[in-house]
Amino acid sequence: MTIIDAFLFLIVHSIDKLGIWHRLPVFLGLLYLSVRRHLHQEYSLFNVGRSPTGVRYNPADYPYRTADGKYNEPFNEGAGSQGTFFGRNVLPVNQQDKLKKPDPMVVATRLLARKKFIDTGKQFNMIAASWIQFMIHDWVDHMEETAQIELVAPKEVANQCPLKSFRFYKTKEVPTGFWDIKSGALNIRTPWWDGSAIYGSNEKRLHKVRTFKDGKLKISEDGLLLHDQDGIAVSGDVRNSWAGVSILQALFVKEHNAVCDTLKREYKDLGDEELYRHARLVTSAVIAKVHTIDWTVELLKTDTLLAGMRGNWYGLLGKNFKDKFGHVGGAILGGVVGLKKPENHGVPYSLTEEFVSVYRMHSLLPDYLQLRDISAAPDSHKSPPSTDKIPMPSLIGRGGEKNIIWNWIYQTNGFNGPPSFWGIGTMELSHVAQGRRSTGC
Ligand code: HEM
């Protein structure tokens, strides 16, 4: 570490100790964040595995998103593609002897299990919780072993655990062929912000979701996801899903199709493949934009973060300038979106193990979802009246989607409810649990 960086580290560390950065005036807060970002870029990015190199190609040949995420980084064709290693922000430590001490079931029961539901007040709602899972399904999923392993609850907590034993697929550990980080895990989703949740992460899945007519994706007539003969949703990603995610998937399939319609009206010569490619670029950019300057700003509700996220997107020159003149200058002046060359700070692009760990936000999920009739007059707390309360497990998978639809039908019969995908609008979008993580126990 250089002397200047050591000094900067000391300042950042002292501010962290005081826990005050978010209360600093916006300018100082931004300064703190930019120094922190600089230190992370210099010292907290580690490549795992062989850097996926290959023939250097001409980016002009691939001005679109490929199915498996290849050819997105001009100097590194494989970076960010399906099946590449998760990177690291800290060097891994061998946990072999420590991982089961204390026993994970004891930790889950004594420390993490939700004893009391604590909500997030007005800050965060179920659309926001569904949204972040929709993003996870765009970015990350660890490749697993094919055989299951079992954790058995030790006697001391067994009677407090609904599951006395818990079977799951272990993450597959893959040798890297390198000395410093010997093994790692592979990402089966493309870590790029490329809409994998609706387009999939490989050619086979993409083939399944496309209509091959006017660039469009498949969607059922009622505006929800189509299902195949086995009842599985026809969508980019169907693992660990629930009604909240399916509804967002359906919404963005429709967005994609609407972009295709608009493009076709304006550019009559464009064929199916070109319409699909352009619409995917537009839709992926809309998703990234919603996440960066709408969702994240709502989660991290401070003036400094608002300025920081908008700075990332539009740069110091701001939105008006970017809208008028396009991207000008480097990351600070023009924002990170639209840079002429990628800046990867010495490692190929990937998302990291530590990133996945902090995004395991299962505690966002409430135990029940309260449905409300938004067409009826609100009560004295300005809430529409409740119609039903559905336990979360009933909203998972195909059954979950049916439950939402059923409730919508119930409401339309009685109260003139909203159109189908607005089912989400009829949920008690209020309050998601905070803090305590609810786990297997
Ligand atoms: C009903 C909703 C959900 C279900 C059924 C579900 C289920 C699962 C399951 C079975 C796994 C794999 C097992 C494991 O590694 O623990 C997983 C992983 C994960 N989930 Fe969820 N989850 C849900 C909601 C969410 C939400 C709201 C988030 C918020 C960010 C989230 C983030 C993650 C992450 C980051 C992983 C790790 C992915 C990886 O392996 O790379 N999940 N989820």
C-alpha cells in the first residue's frame, strides 16, 4: 500500500469507527465514499481462476448481449459469461475445521431465527423485496454438486426446529489451477446486468423464451408467464421463485415486447433478430437504471447516497447534460454508464462471494402476505381493507402464482380489481421484515 493510501485508509477507518459518514454534509460524505471506493478498487479485488482470455475480438462484431454473456468485454471474450468463477473481495481462509463450530443449526435457532416480526415501516415494501430477488436472478447463483448432503439438528435445539434435519445441495468446489486461491465456485447466471431473469443465461434457455417473431418473448394471454406441459414457467430463470418475482418477470417481458413494437413502428426494415437484440439492450438498461437510481436510493435513503448513485449514473455533469450531449469524459465527469472503455481495475469482471453473502436477504420475506382491495375506500389509517392473508410458502412456485391469480379473480368479482399483473398492487405492499433472518429453523 502506498503511503498516501495508508493515510487515506486511516481516515476512512476512523470515520467508520465513529459511525458518522452518513451524517456528514453531502460534499464530505461524497468525498468519504469516493476515497473508500478508490481503496476497494485498489486493494479489495481478487481474480479467481484463470482469467478467461481468448482471441481478442472486434467489439463492433458484437454490439448486443449474447445469450451466455460472452463478448461483452472487448479485451476478454469470456469475462462475465455463464460458468465463470465468482471473484473475491478478501482472500479466502480455510474454514474446514471451523465451519461447524458452533453447529449451524444452533446458530440458526438461537441467533438467527425470527422470534418476532419487525417491519421496515414506510421505507421498504414487498415490491422492493421482489425486485431484489429479481436482480439476484439476473446476477448470481452458485453451481451445486448433484448429490445432497444433510445437516441434523443437535439434541439441544432439535425440539425448537421445525426441520430436525435439513438436506441440500452443496456448492461445487472447483480447482482453479492457481496457487494463491486454489479453489472457487462457478456462477451459473451471467453476472452482467443483462436481464438473465427474463432472457436466461445460455442459448438453450433463450431459445425457449423467444417467439422468433418481431423480436418478442413469450407471454400468456392473461399477461402472466406462460407455463410448459410440466407446469414450469417459461422464463429466463425459474429457480427459487415466487409470485412476486414471476410478476416482475412477466412485467419486463411485456416491456421488452413493447420496445419491439415501438422499434418496429419506427424502423420497418428491422427483422426478428435485430429487434430482439435492440429490445434486450434497452430493457436491460431500464432494469439497471431502475435498480441504481430508484431501488437503491429507496433502500439507502440519505441525501449523500442519492447524490452518489446519481453521480455513478450521470456523473458531475448531471442528467440534463447527459440527456442532451450523451456521455462526455471519464467516470467522475460523465458517470460510469457509457464509458468508452471498461474500467475493471486489474481483474476480469465478475461478482464476488462477498457480494453474494450480503445479498442473501431472505429476512426481507414476511411470514404472510396480506392482500388488500385497492378499489375499496381506505380505512382511517389510509389502508385499503384486507381481503385475505396468505402464508409465504403458499406463494412459492407454480402454486404461488395461482394463489395470486385466484385472489385477483376474487377481488375482481367482488370489487372490480385491477388488471392481472397488478396482482402485486393488491398485496399489502407494506412492510417487510427487518433484521432477524429466518432460516431453516
Ligand atoms: C420466496 C422467496 C425465496 C425463496 C423460495 C428463496 C430460495 C432460495 C434458495 C433455495 C436458495 C439456495 C439455497 C441457499 O443457498 O441458501 C437461495 C439462495 C439465494 N437467495 Fe433466495 N429465496 C427467496 C427470496 C430471496 C430474496 C428476497 C433475496 C434477496 C436478495 C434472495 C437472495 C438469495 C441469494 C443472494 C442467494 C444465493 C445465491 C447463490 O448461491 O449464488 N432470495 N434462495
